[in-house]
Amino acid sequence: MVTITEIAQALGITPSTVSRALSGSPRVKASTKEAVLRKAAELGYERNVMASNLRKGRSDIVGIVVPRINREFFSSVISGAESVLNEAGLSVLICQTHERYEDEVRALRTLKNNRVSGVIMSHSIGSKDGTHILEILGDEMPLVQFDRVFSYLRGAKIVNDNFEGAYKATCHLVEEGYRHIGTLAGYLNSAAYALRLKGFRRALADAGLEPAAEYMDSIVPETGRAAALDALRSGCDALYSAGDFSALGAIRALQEAGSRIPEDFGIVGTANESFTALMSPSLSSLALNPRELGRQSAQAFLDGAADGEIIVPMELVIRQSSNHKQAICQK
Amino acid sequence: MVTITEIAQALGITPSTVSRALSGSPRVKASTKEAVLRKAAELGYERNVMASNLRKGRSDIVGIVVPRINREFFSSVISGAESVLNEAGLSVLICQTHERYEDEVRALRTLKNNRVSGVIMSHSIGSKDGTHILEILGDEMPLVQFDRVFSYLRGAKIVNDNFEGAYKATCHLVEEGYRHIGTLAGYLNSAAYALRLKGFRRALADAGLEPAAEYMDSIVPETGRAAALDALRSGCDALYSAGDFSALGAIRALQEAGSRIPEDFGIVGTANESFTALMSPSLSSLALNPRELGRQSAQAFLDGAADGEIIVPMELVIRQSSNHKQAICQK
DNA sequence: TTGTAAGCGTTATCAA
DNA sequence: TTGATAACGCTTACAA
């Protein structure tokens, strides 16, 4: 491996000058810098990152901590963050917590020990509060939280605009002509789900309507099925679901009960999971925009991870399951 | 930050002894080791990984290079590898190539510069050959390739048993009673797809049947639709598809044409994408087992990344789309 | 079993 | 604008 010392010897100068030339310091003559760069290229020099890191006291690596990387949402966030960070010359070290507190602690320790430049994370279900995070990272390490955030921790927080998103989705159902609209809500101890329910209610209130039904803790196909059948009996003609999986179950149940979608019954889900576009009928869904969440998280880190919340808008993707007017017209 | 020197001073011994004690060397008295460990815990010592890496000339990080991490297949491979590597005290640095040769070169350089312990990779579509890989990594760095492999490179290669898998899938269709079986094949310049076609043909030959139809380059829903309609006209009653997306398109087209699945027509896909379980009818599929691919890749690295190929079996997941006998019986 | 001493390759400080 | 020197914290021959 070629070192700066070898370059220095080859040129009859000292390592300090070579170091300055290579790191773009202004305190080096243009001709010298050029000679150094040429020689470095000629010898195939590549900076020893470990030595550089040791001397500088930090690495050019950013740690990302997520519950699981093989979940589309998280892997897309990582993908978005990675693009921005690579652009800035930073690498990404990824840790999974498998939703466990212990693994989260271990991951944060690893990152701290590697002297990463900062941490971007979404905490595990197993972490009931966030005190351990600052205990491990200390007061200096830049911290960015996304999606699942402890609002009382220092640093930047990047979250979806769940209230506004659910509001838009519900308004869309109203505009399509549905009038007896219910919701499949998630776990209300999660801030994201609680906000979606609020957005749903506000949209109906603003339209002068009452919620036709509200089903809590409905996030898997099975609960969606049961809720949808009940909703049908109660006279509902549309549902805003805080998740796509429960919406999927609802659609199946409604189809089996002889309801036509979207002619008789409209549905909008949330998350824009990849299967929503593949279903028949395809499912309208409120997209979480995870890549953008990742990009914003990375940008917030690059900007210094200052305290504060950044809100990423959600995008409503309209597909067949809520396309009432057009379906009616085509008849 | 606490250093080994401070621990040494506190105990009236030298840093070397502390270092030995902390790294579990046998050349240190049990009582001394115990005192060191106690003191280290007391002071909250944590090893400075950068200094350790510099001295040892390598880091405890393994690089993983994939085309995209927000693809279920790759993120699952990474997840599997990460589990095994973390267990062994190694961290994972992830790089995306976005299927581009240039990004792959950049990623490999980054890893090399970080002096990672080894590289686990699946090359990008943009890399027509693998000479750049060894050019960058040199002769020393352990190399493990998975799924997309250049067989002429040194190191370990971990691949699915595509021949055997397609053979099993096709046999399953035969056993279910289908007799006019065709295939939706992928791009034959990809080794994986070519092997699946061979497995399909062999299975039929062994059953004394002829391929009823073979459609090449069919990997998206649209091509699947077209092929399925043609297959129906040609008298096919089943298809083995080398991908799930084309199988999805095929099912939709057949349903619209009035074919009942699996009663009139059987289908098995490949990859076991998550939507296969959510469809109606659900799609039988040949699972690629990406987590296992990741685990085996990590294990191969830990074992020294010796030259050779490790073959991971594929698992046939039988769902409704090929469940002919049972569907018939229930009538 | 422990201590001594050197050095990994870079960068920061200070002096020239 | 460049050079000399030290230091980042750790590991490892080698010596005791």
C-alpha cells in the first residue's frame, strides 16, 4: 500500500505537505499540489481511512439503526438516505434491532465505538423510552430520528404528515361521492396512527359528515375482513384504512359479500405497499414516501441535526378501489 | 474517552498488560485480568476501534455490495448475512450500485479504503464482466459472491439451485394432474433463468411429456398476460413461470378469459414475492430463500471464502394456484 | 507474567 | 508556503 510518506520521498518534500495537498488545503502552492496529485495517481495511492479517522477522531461513516432492513419501508428509507450521504462522501453502517431493546443498545454501542459521524434511527418496539439512546451516544453525537421518534430527545426528527395525509385521503372519498365513511384505525398508542384517526375525523367534520364507523387496532387482513363485514351491515359505503393490509382483507370480504368496488363501496389504504398496485381492483393508498423520509433524514444530519421536527407530506395515490365517479360514468 | 493508558495508571501497570487482558490473551495472570476488567467497567472504558483497526491493519467490518437494498430479495440477503456476522462480532457496511458499473467501482474502492475484512457481493447488471472487482480488491481481500456470480473469479459463490428448483416445481404440476405444461422463461443470458428452463425441460422429459409452450424473456405482468392467452389458445393447461410478476399477469389474463384457477389451469411462479400470498387465488411459488443465501454467504466469509460453489436449495411453496387435485375433490 | 519500545499512517501545531 | 515534530490509542515483538 502506497503511503503519503512514499509520495513525499518521491517528490523530495515532506509528508505534511503531501497531506495538505491531498486534502485540498489552501496552504500549499498550486504547482506543488499538482505534482502531488499526479504522483499519487501514478503510484495508485489511496488514503488509509483508518489512520485518517484515528487522527481526526471520527470516521466518515453514518450509522443507521432500524428494526428490520427487509421491510420495504425501512429499506427504502435507507436507500434514500444512502444516496444523499454517498453524494456527500459518507458511507453508511447499518444495524438491525429486530424490534428488541437489547439489540438497539448493542447497535448504538457499536456505532459509538466506531466513532461514526452521526446516527440516523427509528427505534424498536421494544424501546419503551429513549433514555438509553442519549446515555450511549452522549451529548456530542449528532442524532436524527425518523418515523418512530421520541420527541423529548435532542436532535432532528423527520416524520410523515399523518394528520394531513389522512385528511386528504378522507376528503378524496367524500369528493368521490361516498357519504357513509368509516375507518380502520391502527394502534392509537402509536403517534402515527393516532394522527391518522384525527385527520379522518377532521375531514368528515369539515364536510359536515359523521364517522359512520371506527374500528380500532385493525392492521392485518383478518381484522380488516371482520370490520368490513360489520361496516357493510351498518350501512357504510366507504372506508379509510390506516394500513394497506387491513384494507386488503376488507376488499376480499366485501367482494365475497357481493359488493362491487368502487361502485358500491370505496376504500383507501395507507402505506402504498407494492401489492396495492398489483391487486384487482388495485387499491388506492396514502403513500408514506420512505425514500423522501430517508433523504430528508440524511439532509438533516448534513445540516447539523439541529433540534426540530421536519414534516414530510404524504401523497395520495388514487387507483381503482376509490375511483367511484369514473366507474359510475363508464356504465 | 477512557483509554487503556488510564486504566493502566489507575492500576499501576502498563498499557500492554491492559491490552492483553482486554483482548483475552492467555499471557496475563488471572487476578490481573480480573482487576483490569473491573476497572475498565468502572471507568466505562470502550475500545477505540479506529486505533485498534489502524494497528491491526484491518477493520471488523464486512462490506456488502448489492444493486439496490430496497428490493426484498437483496434486503433479505443482507438481513440474513448481518445476523450471522453480528454474532461473530463483525459489523456490516452496505453499498448500493443502482445496477451501475461506476457505482460498483466506487463502492468497492470505498470498502477497500476502509480496509474491510472482506466483501460479499452480487454484481450489478451494468458490470458485463468481473475483472474490475479483483483489480480493486487485490489478491488478499476475501471475496464472496452470491446469486449473480462471475464464476471465473476467486472466492466463494453462493447460488440457488435453480435447476433442481424448477425441476421440483414442474414435477409438482405433473403430479397435480396437469398434462400440457408450458413455461414463462426469463432472460437466458442470465444463468439463473437458463437453469430454470433446463430444470423445466428435464422434469417434463422425465415424466414422458413434451413442453407445451415456451415463452422467453417473460418477466413482467404484461408479457405474462400475452403469453398466457397464447398458451390457452394452444391448449396448455398449466405454466411454470420463472418469475412471480409474469405469473401474476398470466393469472389475471386467464381469469378474464374465463379460466378457473386451479381447476382449469395451474400456475407456479418463482421468487415467492410477498404478494403471492396475498393474491386471490394465491400463487404457488418457488422460494429463493434469500435469508439463507445471506446466512450462507456470511458463513462462507467466516470460513475463509475459499474457492468453490455452495448451492442453496429452493423451497416450493404450494398455494391455491396449483392445488388442482384438492380443488377438484372439493366439488 | 509483565514491561519496554516501536510504530500503524495520518493530521495538527508550531516554527521557519 | 513548507518542514519538523508530536500525537491519535492501540497492538505486538522482544526483553526482562
